[in-house]
Amino acid sequence: MLPKAKLWLSLIGAATILFSTQIQAAWELNMPRGVTQISRDTYDLHMQILWWCVAIGVVVFSVMLWSIINHRKSKGAVSATFHESTKVEIIWTIIPFAILILMAIPATRVLTEAYDASESEIDIQVIGYQWRWEYKYMRQNADEEEVSFFSIMSTPREQIDNQLPKDETYLLDVDNPLVIPINTKVRFLVTSNDVIHAWWVPDFAVKKDAIPGFINETWTIVEEPGIYRGQCAELCGIEHGFMPVVVHAVEREEYDAWYAQKQQEARTTREMANNVVTMEDALAQGEQVYSRNCVACHQAAGTGLPPAFPALAGSDVVNGDLEANINLLINGVPGTAMAAYGSQLNPIELAAVVTYIRNSFGNATGDLVQPAAVNTLIQAAQ
Amino acid sequence: MSASHDDHHHGPAKGLTRWLYTTNHKDIGSLYLWFSFAMFLLGGTFAMVIRAELFQPGLQLVDPNFFNQMTTMHGLVMVFGAVMPAFVGLANWMIPMMIGAPDMALPRMNNWSFWILPFAFAMLSATLFMEAGAPNFGWTFYAPLSTTYAPETVTFFIFAVHIMGASSIMGSINIIATVLNMRAPGMTLMKMPLFVWTWLITAYLLIAVMPVLAGVVTMMLFDIHFGTSFFNAAGGGDPVLFQHVFWFFGHPEVYIMILPAFGVISAIIPTFARKRLFGYDSMVYATASIAFLSFIVWAHHMFTVGMPIAGELFFMYATMLIAVPTGVKVFNWVATMFRGSMTFETPMLFAIAFVVLFTMGGFTGLMLAITPADFQYHDTYFVVAHFHYVLVPGAVFSIMAATYYWLPKWTGHMYDERLGKLHFWLSFIGVNILFFPQHFLGLAGMPRRIPDYALQFADFNWISSIGGFLFGASQLILLVVVIKCVKGGKKATAQVWEGAQGLEWTVDSPAPYHTFTTPPDPKLIHAQ
């Protein structure tokens, strides 16, 4: 008897361990508690309402199940004749109403907290584009360089197309994550350049729509350093599933060092805009810019996806007048998905990508575009 | 002469023209129901494509653009093609028979309101074969994705929506005119079956909001073709205005799809519990309250657009209030079953499943109403799970329950009970495997409307897809049951179900082509 019981116990124990590790690994069942006061409050609120629902469900469905089991004709049940009771109706109107008030009180409190974006230390503009995010750090004083960069999914296409094994952070990795300090109130000013997107980090319980022509504000104070991942939550077109949000929350000193370095980089880029580039460098950089910004629509081989997204290979525009080609990239094509890249890429990147498309996919114009020339056209466009 | 003259008028015409020219409420009801079943299979096919692509991480079957076309078309076809016409079909068949009227009040308009529907859906579906592809901006078609950034086929979509709207408006005018003017003597408003009540209220909702939908698509049309900027921020317009107008239509629309379901369930449960519906009056008032509240809660679909906090609070409180009348309904159904004498034929099984699973959809609805929690749930699979629970084991199960319930009355034959039960159990198991894991996916952070997902979502998507295939395949059983029942089977009595009450059970099965050409005996009309 005893050995048998032992065997069972150990089996159950083993099964429990196996099951619980599996749950931790892949079977995420619930909302994350997150790393901010608001996210924990939201989680508690969620659990509170969930348990209310479970309790009500248990009561209602028990009565129902009991009736189904006992009040069946096959058991000889004879139906009663009662069919109304004002008293009962009043009771089951008032009780749910009272429960709703109990739910509404904490909900109102958490919402009021979540809406208080005042007294932030750092303001970051979050701008949605089809299909990437731009982060612009608001300058603290006038002689700072403006730090801004695009954050684009870095999961290779080959993984999506099942030609390479998928990373652990499949679809949730970007080239340039947003960096913020911990224990600091950071305000996000969320807007969009084209369609509506939504910026969402589950661990912060922050989700805000990015709407063209509007600036929405939201905020967070992250308490734990770490890498936090989210995704665009509002359908924004073809690549909606491929614009993740990644936030590095770091210690204040680390953030300050990073910010200073970004300042330096911005200064260097501004100065380099007057440098002369070689064909080799331009093509190499152009290919990178293309694969980050253009490939979703115009495709890796420049074939496009006609009719919405025209081919670049053999295109009249790409093989035609150089200045018109550069202007098209700067200003976009209104009414189509072609965005105005003058505000999204710097002159060096624009020059490189124009050089690249005019000398790839079978196009052979031989043109080498210099950043300075692009800069002139950008100034003219403004 | 008079004999042949009578024959000519009392039976249906022969051949295809019978269906084309018919003004008979039963024929038109059948047309609506067959059409909606066809659309259910079409929209279901789109859903199968979606679940197949989501079976595993990575892109396997379709490209993201086609995936978006599938989610959009699935939603549009199911809402406007499957669920709404099915309820109109049930209304056409049952309302005149329930209130003792010879036909609908406006029979020629009835014919027209049906026959424009196939054209609307032909136009919408045709976009799948066009170069620019079908609409790919979601069934909620938020601007500017559906205007400035839309494929050219959006114009076909707009016209299709206009036609569907016109059809719905005509259908609902017809129902209101019938219910208010053609009740048999003795059929007072508070003696009407709840299915008639819920449809009367639904019809008013339709008349109120369908023009709003027409308005919003017309504004889109002008933005796209005539240079206006209603929704274009660059031209001084407001993309959020689109959402306010859309959801002012969209939220009552949700109740348009569920109120008639409440009516169906309120007919079936008393029949199989062999006991009068508990709290008839409170059911009527609860339905009216839900209809009223449906007009003042629309922005709970938009908690993340950045409304002022006063707006957020108002819409949260108003939305939570809906739980009260909805709760009353559920309690009344349970109280009807309590101390009844129940049997569990297929319609009852679907009705019980409706009460349980719709209530679960109601619970998640209450959770979604809590604004700060909604910031986490919004636009995730939690929302997908929620509205599929209220729409599939909710609205769709009620339509199936109604089909099994009234099929003997329509065809004169009993359906195959064993196949019916098989259909129920496979649907019940399938629908829960399909949608229950989606709650977990949403809470864990999977956004909706994505063709591919991060690896931590793989297991539940796999399970969900299996459930989807099971549920999808099971629906073919319904087709078999209906065809078998139309062709033959055990003869049905006029009463059909032991516990059934109401005028429709006083006429023969199958119901004669013309019923109640003279009003029924007022003694047959009982309080519900």
C-alpha cells in the first residue's frame, strides 16, 4: 500500500513540475503585472472584475445546472406554474447595480491616475509611420541637438518566410529601441504621419492611438530596468503585424551616457552632410536604407506589388530625370502609400538610396548622388 | 372559372419566377434564410483561410495583404450577409404567423429588399478578383486607412454598403408596419411573443442607425473622389470623427444582431421547459432599456483615441449599466428553466448553450467596459474572443436553435434528431476550442488582425485553429439536416413540440402558403 502511494505521489510531483515549467515557458494565460504602478493597478483591477464575473457565473450556472439535472421530464418533473415576481425582479436588478458600483470605484481611481501626465521629466514624441516608429526626444534647451531615430523591425524576412529558424524574439525585435531611464516620469506625445497606429507596451499598461493631426499624451514611470516589448495595436495596413515596439529601460546614468552619445552622433551626421561620398559607399549604404524603408512595398528585387506599389526595376521615374526622382522621394506621392521621406531620412541616407535604386534591379543610370545636392533640394522643398 | 382562379391565387407559382416575383412572406423568408446560409459558408471560408494562416508562426499560405482582405471580408460578410439577413428571414417567416396576420404589410417592398442583397454581395465579393484586391482595412474601415490609403475597390465597397443599408431599412420599415398595423384582434402589444417584441425594437434601431452608416460611407466617398477632407487631417478634417460616426452606427448594430436572438431564446426555453416564460414584462422592459443604452455607449470602442477623462468616465459608466438589463434577461431564462419539466431536443441544446456562452461573452464585455483595463485589452485577441462569444455561440447559435425549432413548421417534417444533436455537440465543442484560447492570447498581448505572431502565441493559435476547422466542418451537417428535412421525414403535427405556445402552432405543418387570411379566434391568443 505504502510503496504504491509513494509511486503515485512522485508521479503527481513530476507531472506538476513538468506542467508548471511548461506553463512558464509558453502558456502565458494572463495579463502581465508589468513594471509600473499603473500596470500593477490595472492588473489588480482586471483580476478583481474577473473574480466578480467568476462568482456571478458560478451562482447563475449552478442554479441552471441544478435545474437541468433535477427538473427534467425524464425524471418525472412536473413544471411549476409561477411565471412572475416583481419582488425577485427588483432584487436581481438592484444587486448587479450595487456590484457595478463596487467595480466603478477602483476603475475611476486607476483611470484618474493613468490620465495624469503632468510634471514629466522627459518628453518623447512617438510618431507612427507605415510601418515603423520614430522617436524624437524633446530638447531640454535650445543648443542641444535633436535626438531622433526610426525604430524598425529587425527580424529578417527569411524567418518570416520560414527559410531560417525563428529567434526567441521573432517579430519583436527592432534595430533602434527606445531608451528611457527608470524611476523617471517619461511623457509620450503620440501622433502619426499617415494612418492610425497604436503604441502599446503591455508591461507599462500604456496603449495610445497614434492619429494623424492629433497629439495624444500618455506617460510612464518604469521601476525595473529591462527590455520591454509590444506591438502596434491598430490595423495600419499591410505590414501592421511587423511594427514592434521595443523599450530599453536603463539606470539614469546609463541613460545620460546614451543620450550624450546620441547628441554626438546627431552632430556628426549634420556635419557629414557636406562630405563627398564614393559610389561604393553609397551603394552599400543605399542597400541598407532600401531594405529598412522600401522593401515592404517595392520588394527586394525592385519588382513592387503592382498596381498599388509600382516596380522600380525599369521604372520611368527611376531611369528618368534625377532631380525629379529625388524630389519624389522627398515629397512622396500624395494620395498613395508613397510617403514623404524628406522628413524621415537624412540627406546622406536619401542620397544613398537614390544612388542605389538608380543602379540596381537592372537600372544602370550610373548616377552618383551627393548628400549636399539632396540637402539643397530639401531646402528648396521647404 | 372561380375554382381555377382560386387555385391560381392560393398556391405558389411554378419555377424560378416564383422566387423572383414572390411577395409571399414565407417564400421571402426562405430566400433570406438560404441566402444567409450561403453567406455563412462564404464568410466561414474566409475564416478558415485566416485560421489556416495562423496555424503556425511565419507566413505559409497567404501574403499579409490578402490576409487583411480575408479579415475584412469575413467580418463584412458575416455581419451584413449572414447574421442580419438570417434574422430578417426568421422575422419574415414567423412574425405574420405569430401575430395572426396574413402576410407582411408591404409585400412588394419585401421582395425588393431581399433581391437587392445578392447584388450587393456580388459587388462586394467581385472585388476579390479585381487587380487592386478586396477591401483590406478591416470591417470597421477606419479612415484614413479606408480613404487616402485604401485600394481603389473601396468604391465598390461603399456602394455595396449603401445597398445593404437600403435593404435593412426597407426590411425594418416593413416589420414595424406589420407589427403595429396587422395584429389579429386580441393580440395586444403585451401579449405579443417576445420574438415579435425584440424585432420591433430592433427595427427601430435599424431605422435609427443605418442612415448613419450610409452617411459615413458617403463622407468617405466624397473624401476619396470629390476632394473633401472630412477625415483627412491634412485638409483640416478629423480621423477620429470617422470613429465616432461609425460606432454611433456600430454599437446599436451589435444589439441589432443580438436582440432578435433574445426573442428566439425566449420562445424556445419555455417550450422545452414546459413552463411559461418567467418575467415577460421585465423582458420587454429590459429589451427596451438595452436598446436605449445602445445609443449612448459607442465610444467604449474608442477608449484609446485620447478622449478627455470626462468622456472616458461617461462611456465607462453607461456601458457598465448595460449589464443590468442583460443580467435580468439571463436570470429570467434561468428562472424559466427552474422547476420546469425539461427535455433536451436540439433547439433546447442550442438555447442552453446560448445562455451559458452568451453570458460568458457578457462577462468579458463587462471587463472591457472598465476603461483602464480596456487599455490593455483593446485591439487584442481578448476583444476577438469577446465579440465572437456573443456573436457565434450567441447570435449564430440562436439562429440555429430557431432553425431546428421551426423547421418542422416550415417543411412539415421532423428533422433528423440524431444528426441535429451531432451538429450541436460538434459545434459546441468546436466553438469553445476555437474561441476560448483567444482570451489567453489577448491577455498575453497578441494584437488582433495580424497575419503572423511572436512565438509565445504559437500554442494557443494552434489549438484555436483546430477548433476552427472542427467548427467550420460541422456546419455542413446543418446543411444535410435541412436538405433531408425538406425532402422528407416523419410527418410533423401542427403542435410539433409538446410545450409550444403561440399562434404559429395552431396552423398546419407545413404552414399553408397563405395563413390567417381570416383573423384567428381571439381565444387562441394567450398571455405569454
